[in-house]
Amino acid sequence: MDSSSMNSNNVEVWIYDLSKGLARSMSMPLLGKQIDGIWHTGIVAYGKEYFFGGDSIECCSPGGTVLGQPDSKVNLGTTEIPYDIFHEHLRELSQTSFRACDYHLLHRNCNNFSSEVAQFLTGKDIPSHITGLPDEVMNTPFGQMILPMLNSMSVNPGGGSQKVFGESQPSHRVVVPAVSQSAPSQYPSGTASRDQPKKVDCITFNPKQVPVVADICDEVSRTSQEVSLLVELMEYLDTESPSWSVSPAHVKLLGSLLSSSNGFPERQSHILRMFQKLLTKTDAVAIIKRCDSTTLLEQLSLDNMASVQTLCNLCSTAEGYRHCLLTRRNILEKLPQSLNTCNQAEEIDSFLSAMLNVAVHHKLADDLDIQFTCAIVEYLNTNSEADWKTVELALKTLWNFMSNNAEVKMLAFAMGLNLDKYTSSSGNREQPESLNNVVNQLLQLQAA
């Protein structure tokens, strides 16, 4: 960048919805008014995107944070302020009104920073519905109820960003300090304290049969080496306790086959079942991490049950979950939105199983806790006819998140989570004992 350049530079505000659509669907029942998003903004100018988070003033290439591309962009016009003067202004802000210690989610946040920078560069402000959102929320009874939680939160989308002044410190969390004194001393079946080893296995889907080569690919379109690798992989998956392990070459082939199966749903389902089976093997995730697994993991989506069940298996171990969090966090963030679009019980259970595995291994207190909790409470509130297995999956997942974070617990009950309809006193005599145990532990958590 030529600091002496006086050329005009375009200035835009890029707008992101941190709630991923949940605010739009949940704001009316919670707040009594429609809120279209929980907004994060960055100013795009001089070829970079600038924003203020819980760490500092940061910058990255436009759209370079873990939030990806913005939900909308607003052109604020152009600026003739030279880059070196702009940079010096940022330095002054970083030492005065926008120091890391000054961050406050409601009163001095990314949107206040964007407003300040926009006016400095162009004389125009960012849209008022963004800067006015905190007051709009706080002027509701629910807003006052969650005020203690909001006062302790910070947002830093980070990812590919670096501090404008100081060392780079990538981050992508909405940080909510956990309140340890609220955690109960006993745990329902299927869960455990986050400060202790987990006492129960996560849910996995283990297909009973491995498909044959003809189900997977046209042998004519594959080399003899690829067919040989495929036969070896099938033999490995079909062996209860194999004495050998697959190699990265086998995993890469599986990714290639999955990629070429687009447009062939039945073939794609067979390959995903193989991927599911592979993820039940103890060394599978380590092998996937060693090789170029981008093709394989990028094929996972939420538009078919086999893919959701594969994601569930990937998140069934701590190592697999961490790998998914680092490489495909975006698909985890879409799980809550997809849950309430399911119609069939088997689909719902697949989504809840994946969410349960995430809850068991998720050690951060961040936006995933909030998104998952809101989606599950909404599901339970609107699906009174759900079968007991589904209810138990949902409540176990809630318990894992709520026991780790007092504010998330408060949010769930504020949304109207009603445990009374699942107690023995409600007359549900056919309710399984395992569900009763989970309900009792949640009642203890509510009373704590």
C-alpha cells in the first residue's frame, strides 16, 4: 500500500448475523418483537476488512474470518483519506476508546467501532437498526433477564485475522465464562462432568453390511490400483478386529468416490455408509487427519440422513470432534437450524444424536452452546408428540450444555423449557426409567 496515495477508496460495511437465522425465528416468542439478526459488522476499505472484537482491533482479507461471507453489504461511498492517516487513526483508537479492556457486548462492540470508522472515512454512519439493536433488546423483560449473561460475553470472529497493532491471535469464539458453582454433583446416564472423563460412549451408527464394489463405482472408470484399494478397504471394514490398518491412500480414494457420486443418491448413500463404518474404527480419525481429508469432509452435508449420521460418527470421539470443529465448524453451526426442518422420527434422532456427541465433547463456552440450546428447546416446545427416545436424546444434549454454563441454563428455562410434562406425576407411566433419570437431574439443575 502506497501511504502517499490520494486515490479514492471505496468503503463498505459488511454485515453478519451471528445467530445464523435463530434470531429471526426465536425473537418474537422471546422478546415480543421481531429481530432479524444478532449483528456483527466490519468495515471493508483499502483492501482489508477491519473490526473490533474482544481482543483488539483486527483486520483480515474481506470475508476472511470464520464467519465467511456477509449476509449483506452496504456501500458507504468513497474516502480520499490516505491509508497512513487512517492507520494512525486506528492506532489512536486502539489506545483510547477501543482498547481490548474497553470491549462490552452492549455498549462498546464491533458495531460501535464500525460506526466510528465509517464516520471518520465517509461522514456516514452504518444502518441505525444495527447500532440500535442492544437498546431494543434491553427494553424487553427477557432482555433484562439475560443482561448478566450479555455483560460477560465478547465476540471475536477472528479465524484468518490479525491484530492491527500487536501479535496475531486468531479466535472465532463468542466467549461466555462458565460458572462452575452452578454445576450439579451427579450426572444423568449418558453424560458426565466436563471436568471429569466421560463415563459413557457417544452414539455411533454402525452399518451391518458393507456394499460390494458394483454398488460403489463403475470398475471401468477406475484404475486397477483403485479397485484393489477399494476391495482392501471393504475387507477392512467387514472385519470385526482387523490385524492391519488402512492407509491415507484408502481414505483419499473414499473421498474421490464420494465426490464423484454427486447426482447418484443411492451410490452416495453406499459410500457414506462406508465412511460411517470407517469412523467406528479406533484409528480412523488419526488416518483422516494425516492425509488430505478436505475432499472427504467437504462432502458432508445436512441434506441427507446418511451424511448426518456420518457427521455423528465423526463427532463421537474427542479427536474427531476437534478435527471437525477446526475444519468444518460451519456444518456444526447449521445443525440447530436443520433440526426443526425434519419431519421423520429417524431423521430427527440422527440430528439429535450428532448434537449429543457435540455436547459431550464441546468444552468451550461459546455460541454453539446457545444455538444448540435454543433449537432443542424450540423443538421440545413445539413437538409434544415426540417419542420418548427422541425426548431423551434432546434432554441429554440440553443437560450437557446447561450443566457447563449457568447462563445457558437460564436461557433454556427462560424460553419455557417445561420439565413437568416429563415427570412421573404427569401420568406418563410408559416413560422409560432412563428418561426419568435425565429429567430428575435437569430438575436438580433447575433448582440449583
